[in-house]
Amino acid sequence: MKKVLLCLFAVLTLLAGCDVLKSANSLKSCKFAMKNVTDVSVAGINLTNKSKFSDISATDVLKLGAAYLTKSFPLTFNVNVNVTNPNPTTAKLAGLDYIVWIDDVKMTSGSMNQSLTVAQNETAVMPLNFSIDLLEILKGQSKDKILSFGCGLATGNPDVSRVKVSFKPAFNIGGSIIKSPAYITIGGNKLMPSSN
């Protein structure tokens, strides 16, 4: 009886491993595309639908000035990524390494334990949330330039700001996280700098 249970356990483990491998193979052939950039704010001020400095209210200008004087100008935004699974099996993302570029300037990089399951022949949205200190990145620039940078991101104006995300998706195989060997880059329309 013990041998039968061990054999049954081995078969179930093998089948589970096959499902994980199928899921990993499905993830490899998924298509990734930038859906949009949302919830853009600088120093806590929502910049949605503001295309230039003069669109900011007088109260918000005072807040921005105070933030600038404290040497902290945080930019927060969400990048929504469409993940399309053209396969007959479910794809499961276990996490990712990322590099965020705005106007081809490397803004930040890191890792996320982002999980996502995409059913066969379906598209799911993967939300990625970022927070960057613009004063640190754009040292020596004027307050207006820094704010214009954020406003351009909020309006999607390609002449002011372009967002790209390079990422290496990872998947879980038998309890081990396996990362893609190369970065996938989505968004933007300028020549991509090396992401190595």
C-alpha cells in the first residue's frame, strides 16, 4: 500500500510539474503591450489632463514650491500592460525584474513579486506602480522643467515624455523562480538604450 501511495504521489507530482512547464511555455509566447499610463502625480498633486505649468492651480503651485524646497519631488504613476496569451494553456507570471525609462532616461530599476494568471486565448491587464524622485533623476533642472516632465507624462504627449518599461518575466517551476534570459521592452518610440 505504501508503494502504491508513493507511486501515486510521484505521478501527481509529475503531472503538476507538466502543468507548470506548460504554463511557463505559455508565458514565453505571450504578447506584452503598453496599454496606458495612469494616476500620474508629482509631489502628491494629480497631473492628469494638465499639459503645462500654467494648468496647475495657485494652491498646487505653492505645494510644488514647498516640495521643491524640501528637495523631494516624488513622481508616482501606474503603467498598465496588456498581456495576451495566444496559447491553448494558461500562462502564469510569478514576478519580474524591471527598468523604467522616461524620454530614454533610466529612471529606476528593481524587482516585483507581481503575479498574474492569463487564461488561454485571453488578454489580462498587469498594473505596475512606480514612484521616482524627479529631483534625484533630473539634478540641476529648473522647477518648471521638472514639472513639465511630469505633465508631459500625464498627458501622453510624445514630444515631452515617453515611458518605456523593460522587464524580465519570471515563473515558478517546482518551487523555483525561473526568469526570462532577456528583457522585453514595451512602450515609447525612440531608440532603446542598452538595458544590460
